[in-house]
Amino acid sequence: MRYAIYFTPPSSDALTLAAASWLGRSVYSGEAVEHPAVRGLGLHEIAFHTALPRRYGFHATLKAPFHLRGDCTEAALLRELMRFAGTLEPFEIPRLVVGRLGDYYGLVPEAPCAALDYLAAAVVQQFDAYRAPLSEAEIERRNPDGLSASQFSNLHRWGHPYVMDEFRFHMTLTGPLLNRDFGRMESALAGYFEPLLGDPVEISNLALFVEKEPGAPFVVHSLHPMGRVAARKIA
């Protein structure tokens, strides 16, 4: 089993529901969801281009998937995640937009957000003690020869190349695309998601995801509210 600490909106959030339909799977129930009718794309094209992100579900990575160290337990991880989330203050991303990241698309902040960068770095550091060291095969799957010096250092120190200064918050919506597909895909994504992106996105929980066996789809194990319990009760 592997664990990951992600951000994902609550199960009833309109963006969560729209993303589940786009990707074809709910990260809460684990069940398949019918793809939407989107102008300019056939259902088979949506299914094909979302095959890779469908397995991971709608999320933003904070702590990338990891195996637990041999002397750690799920119960201990859960206790620490609950405690740690309570030390963090909720905040908002003013606006998400559809953005291109290399050869794929996702939702990204419209402007830099220091609170996001701080949260991601804090999660990576806080939970690294629970992570088993990467195997040689896991390191090779990250294509270390193609990483920058900073990314290579992150891979060996933190188990993932795109953390700390290399971190970029994103919620993946497609797999890799060919040049011929960029225009149509961007237009389709904008038409489908932009009506849902007018309001700020509240970052008010940390989500523990699990991969129950190698290659299995990731699902939400539990949500851990940010902020002190007393403050949440008053609110």
C-alpha cells in the first residue's frame, strides 16, 4: 500500500463533481463517472486523454505517494496528520485557471500564492520521517538523468524531484498531449471548467489518499480539517 497527502475539495464541491466527470472517476467513491458532453471533443477522446490522471484522481500533490517506513503504522500517520492539520490556518487561492504545464493541462493558481508554497514545503518536511527510502527501481522511474541538479537533490532528499523551490501547485486534468491536440484541448477545458472558476478556492483540509495495491487507483482515505478544533467549532 502507498499513501499520499494531497489537497482535494470536499466531495460535494461543484469543482470536485465536475472534475470527477471530466476524469471519469470519483476519488471519494472510487466509482466510474460518466464523461461530460464537451463541444469539440468526443467522449472517446476525453477518455483517452484522461486515462493517466484518472488513476490518481482530482488532486494537487503536497506529499507524493510513498510507502510507510517499516517502523511506522497507518494509525501513527493518521494521528500525526490530524494533529498537524490542526496547527495550520485555512486560506484561499484567489482564483484557479486552466493552464498548460509542459505537454499536459491542469488547474493552476492565476497568480503566485506564498501560502500554498509554504503549505507544500511544510507537509513534505513534516511527513518525511514516515516515508520509506526509495528503491533503485523507484529512482530510475523518475528518469534521474533528465532532472536538474536541484530536482535530483530533491529526489534523493525528499523522495520527489518537484518539491521546495521546484514545487508548482497544479491539479492535473490530462495526460501528455501531442502538439496537434493543444488548441482543441485548451478550448474544451476552458469551456467546461471556467464557469466554475470564478470564486476563490478554499484550502481548508489535508487529504490522505491511498493506493491499496500496485497500480490500483488512488482514493480518499480521510480528510483532515485545518485549523484549531475550537476555532472550527466557533466558525
